[in-house]
Amino acid sequence: MTHTETPLRSLFTVLAILVLIALVPLLSPGNRFLSLAISAGINVIALYGLSVLFGQTGILSMGHAALVGVGAYAAAMLARDLGIGFWLALPAGGLLAAIAAAIIGIPSLRVSGHHFVIMTFAFGQLLTIVLTNGGEVTGAASGLDLQQPVSLFGADLGGLERYYLLVVAFVALAVVASWAIIHSPYGRTLRAIRENEKLAAALGIDVGRHKIGAFVVSGVFAGVSGVLLAYFLRHISPGQFSSFPSIYLALMVMIGGARLLSGPLAGGILVAFLPEVLNLDPVQSRILYGACLVAVILFLPNGLIAGIGDGWTALGRRIGGATPARKAEAGR
């Protein structure tokens, strides 16, 4: 296998999985399943942005849900005040979330490590306070309703099955965009910063500018995710975008694996459906999430999918390595 075949194979594999996922409505699942799947898909779009920031650049944000909130509130306000619908709200939400990411990133990225994590966590809390006290502009603590329909070429996309397919399509776009970033010269620059920031700076790379750029790119993904969330829920409130939902997003990308193309998809699906499969209540779900995070940090630092792949490779090497030895012993 050549170096160029590996990334293409990973892209085609994930897209093939998404094709299978898109066929799920043919099995006539219940509304609850479709609702969970839509929520998971919306999260996955934000996770692909977070994987660029964390997986490629090595920067972990605990305020990513706040950027999702910027996109969601932008969609709700544009619909309420200007009558702007879904398709125009998508680029507007992505742009505004990118601008918000730049505003946060310029001061925050002057620090690193846990200091940056604390600053992004504080931003999530600050946004919640601003939205809660925004009066009629933000709907205060009760939030905003969104009644604009979602349609494409006259076809209503508001039903669960059609909205599910719409979200899967945007997940596919997020996968392709993330893949293109990862395997571009810009992606290689981000990985150089992640591996050795001082060496990258010594080679003439503007580390600060590239870090902010990665944050801005992740903001675009988050803003689009927020618009899709607002049109799915039809009601948004400040608590949905506080720092604690950001922790769940970080958990998802760490469990799935931030450096693999399939990692965000796997993490989003696992965190969404595992409590449902195990029939856990919210408190038990949080305990499970915490246990999974500890297990991943201790035993699978590159994520679940990478861990499974490494284990499979190691098993194959052991099996493959044992055969010649046995043949040699048999020939003695």
C-alpha cells in the first residue's frame, strides 16, 4: 500500500459507512432512534472541527459548545428579525462562529496547556451568562423559538426521516472537509506545531497565526452544527451551550480518537447510543462517560478506534510471526 492510498482508503471507508447509515430509515426505526441519530450527527459535525483543533494542532477547547451556540442563536435571530431561512443561515452561522473563535483565540492562545483549557471553559460560562441576561434580544433564560421551515427545491425537509438524511449529508461534507484539511500542506503544518512547537517556530512557521487559524476552522464546523441543531430542536436556550456540553464534546472526540478520520463519527455515535442501549438514566450515563474517559486516557490515549486498530495489527503480527517460527521448528 502506498502512502497516497492510505488516506484515500480511510476517506472511502468513512463515506461507505455513511452510505449505510443513510439507509437506516429503510428499516423503519422509531422516532426516538431517529431523534438520537440526528442529535448524534449534529454533534459529529462539531466534532470534526474539534478534531482539527485537538487532533491536528494539539489544542483542547472546553468551550466548543459555545461556538455551536453562536451558530444556533445566529440562525434563530436571523429567522426572527430578518426572515432569513435555513440555507442562508448556514454560512452566516459558520462565519459568525468563526469570528467568535478568532476573538476568543487571539487572547487565549497566548497561553497554552491547561491555562488555555481554563480560558475556553470560562468563555462557555460567560456566553451562557450573556445569553441569559440578553433580554428580548436573546430571549433571556427561556431562549428563542424558531419556526422557519426547512425546504429544498420546494420539498419539505422538516420531517424526521428527511432531516436525518440532510444531517447525514452534512456529516459527509464535514468528513470530506476534514480529510482535505488533514492531508493538505496546512494540515502538515498544524501537525508540525503539535509535535514540536519550538522547532516549528525555528523553521519559520508563524505558530500563533496557525493556531488561531485552526481555531477559526473549528468554529466554522461548530457554527454549521449549531444552525442544524436550532432547526432540529426548534427551540434553543442558554444552558444547551454552557461549558458542560463542551465537556461532552471533548469526551466524544477523545473516546473516538481525534487523529483518525473515523474517530469523531465513532465517538459521537457511541456517546449518543451507549446509554440508550444499556438503558441508563442521566446520572448513570455521566458515571459511564467518566469511566470511559478514564479508561481511554489510561489505556487508549489515541482513542477507541485507534486502539482497536493497533490491537488488530499487533494480533496480525503475532500470528504472522508465529508461522515462520513453527515452520522452522518443524524443519529441524
